[in-house]
Amino acid sequence: MKLMLRTTLLILFMSLVFSTAWADEYSATKKMFEDAGASNLFKSAYGYALFPTIGKAGFIVGGAYGKGRVYEQGNYLGDTAMTQATIGFQLGGEGFSQVVFFEDKRALSEFTKGNFEFGADVNAVALTAAASASANTSGSSATASGGKNNAITGSGGYYKGMVTFTITKGGLMYEASVGGQKFSYTKR
């Protein structure tokens, strides 16, 4: 069981390390989110953290990892990495893109101070070919869409100055788990 999880995580990590054309990948990922309905947030948000690919795998215990960039008012500010740990019923692996928008300078500053964590109550709005449901201390929600060209974005309101969107790139993951995301930041 541990060997299978380690092998899956190693394969996902290697695919991230050997990705090519990082700069083009960031532009393409931003465009993908804009096309899926988040273009107004790129214009109005004070900043954002953009992750072209996050790999996730799980078998009882799961994890995810991805590298990204942080932007302040459209300017590349520094690099970030996201790690996630989960426990519960889960089986499979998937890849997804993620963007975290910061409503104001305070929210961006909070994120870039060092290690930042989203607890188990984090909400992410799924933008493509996926269905999701979440329950947390601020309520519950469910979203679904058939593809990036007809994606729905839900309410997408800021919570504590941040809002997160995801786009599923591929894979198959069955999951009913609890966990959190941790972000690190390195100034450019």
C-alpha cells in the first residue's frame, strides 16, 4: 500500500519536474482560467497565485504538490509551492490547475509572509468537467460543469480576502477525505 502511494507520488512529481516551457505554461494557464469565466478577477484582484499543474494521488492517505508563481497587480513577484495532505477514503490520481486571487494588499501580504495554510474548510470552485461538493464552517455548496467552454463559476466571492478556482486537467480520483493545503513563498 505504501509502495503504491510512493510510486504514484514519484510519477506525479517527476512529471512536474520535467515540464517544459514554464513561461508559456503560465500564460496558457491564465488564458484557460480567463476563458472559463475568471477574466474579471484577473483585472480586479490585487494579485494572484497561479499553479499550472498540481498533481494529486491518494490511497487512504493522499497528497498533492505543485509549483506556481505569485503576481502583484500583474507583475511577477515570486515563486510559490503548494503541498496538500489528506486522510480518508480516497483512491486514484488527478492533475489540476489552480489560481488563488487576493482581493487586496493585506491578503497578498498575508500569503507572502512565509508559510501560509488553508485549513480543511477551504472552498475551491471547480471550473471544468468536474462535479464537486464541499461543506465547511461557512456553509456548503455544490458545483458542476460539462467543459471549459460552458463552465460555471459559482458565487466566487472572497473569503478573508481570497478566492480559489480549480480546473481539472485529467485523472480519476474517488475521495471523501479531510486535509489542508500549505503554501510556501520565495521572493523573486
